[in-house]
Amino acid sequence: PQYQTSAAYAEQQERQHHQTEFHKNATHVQTAANRQQQNSGQNLQQEYIIEQQAPQQDLMYE
């Protein structure tokens, strides 16, 4: 792995933490959505989650 400054490392850890929190929240929202609507609602929720993840993943690969 490349050498990282402590600032860059801290930023990465912070980003990872936010991503983890987002996954927890998204899982909770999806569980609620599944209880209410199995099919179309669930598909929309999954698309929303994927769109939310994409920008963060782009940052991680820079």
C-alpha cells in the first residue's frame, strides 16, 4: 500500500465510518420498506442505495 500522511489516513477512516453508518441506516430503511411493500418499493429502495454509494466509492479509488 502507498504511504499516507496521518491527515489522509484520518480522512479515510472518517469516510469509512460515514459509509458504515450509511449502510446501517440504509439497511434499517430497507427493512422497513420491505415490510410495507415487497416488490416495486424494494426495487426503488435498492436503486436509491446504489446511487448513494457510488460517489463515495469513486472517492475511495482516487
